[in-house]
Amino acid sequence: MTDAALLLENITCTFASRDGSGRGYTAVKDTTLAIAPGEFVSVVGPTGCGKSTLLNVGAGLLAPSSGQVKVFGKPLQGVNERAGYMFQGEALMPWRSALSNVTAGLEFAGVGAAQAREQGMEWLKRVGLGGFEDRYPHQMSGGMRKRAMLAQTLIRDPDIILMDEPFSALDVQTRQLMENEVLDLWMAKRKAVLFITHDLDEAIAMSDRVVVLSAGPATHPMGEFTIDIPRPRDVAEVRSNQRFIELHKAIWDVLREEVLKGYAQQKRA
């Protein structure tokens, strides 16, 4: 863990109660999670278990109630400037073109207009949007918008990539294309990735390691599985791999009970 690109150590996140009772709600409790440089780690768990909370803590967007975050061995203070964050929802600015959205991070960092445009055009080509640089978000399909968001996240070459269910709203075919796109880009530079997903197939197909979280409240890791399937992988083809099937069964055996607990809690709520 001392060599981790991102270390969440003994993290607890408690939020104030809305009813004024003062009891509060502990979303995450005593959770430790480490991602090594170049490692692709997926986190799975029931709906509402605190996966995105952990991602926000790693991004520096949420300060934990207790515990600490370290980035390449140094305590995180404020926003994690070594991380790029691809959100679950739409993160494109509707008044900007695809190119202008992709280069926004460079613009805010003070990169010159000509250099930003050159890099932006290159990244649009990398994600399959060459020739669409003048399109606005409302003129693009859901898959195209996700590609633009991916380029927007990676253009600043972050050392850590945080992804919060980035493909959940896409159809199956587009989703698999995007998953393979991400793997190809990741294989080229091998940055540390923390990937949040509800899709166990997706987690196994893409990752080096899968971490299973318990149902909330007080979410914590329930299991950790090394995905020892050779790379490179095609996310569609790998599902027929015998080792994939074995890992899916082993992880689901741990995850199933937590999903049922989470579902029961939601029904009571």
C-alpha cells in the first residue's frame, strides 16, 4: 500500500441526518482501498452502498469524516489534481462544441489555444469522433457524448482515472464498444484506474482486481478477487472464457447476499 497511486485508508463518511435527530448516516465505515500504479480496479456492490462516495473521496470532492487519502504516498489536500474524473451523468457543457468541451480542461489550465486545439483534435480522433469536432452535445448520440467525455477526461494525461458507471446508460452494443475503447487507451499508458460499476460482467472483463462492497449503511469491502485472465481482452469474447465463468460465480456468491440486503433495505425505505 505504500506504493499505491491512490490509497483510501480507514475511510469513514458520516452525513448529517435530514430530520434533525442528530444521529447521522454512516455511508462508508473503516474502508481501506489501494490502487497500484497501472492497476485497473473495479468496485461492485448493491445500489446505494457508497461506491460513488468512495470515488468522490478519492477525487478530493468529499472530505471523509475520518481516515486519510494518499496520492502516490502524499496526503491529499483539496482536489486530487493528479486524477481525471469521468462522471456517470452528462458532463458536457451544452453551449460548447465537442472540441471545445474536450479542450476545456486544457483551457482552464492555461494551455495556449493552438496547442489545445491540436491536442483536442488528436483526442477526438482517438475516441472515434474525428470530423465531429463542431457538433454540439444535442447533435450527438449518447455513445458519441460518452466518447467526448472520455476524451475530456484523458486529454490532460491524468495519473489516476476515476470512472463512475460511465457506460450505464448506453445500449449493449455501444457499451461494449466503449469498454474496449477504454481498455485500448488504458493498455497504451497503463494509468491507475478506479472504476465503479453495477455490472459484474463489465467489472471482470475490464479489471485486474474486483472489490465487492457490502450493502449499506456502513459499507465496507466484503471480498477481493484477482482477475487472472490474460490481456489483451475483448469484453464480448472474454465472457465465454472458462476462467471468466469461474470468477463470475465466485464473486456473485459473495455479492448476491449483499444485493438482496440492499434490495430489502430499499423496500423498507
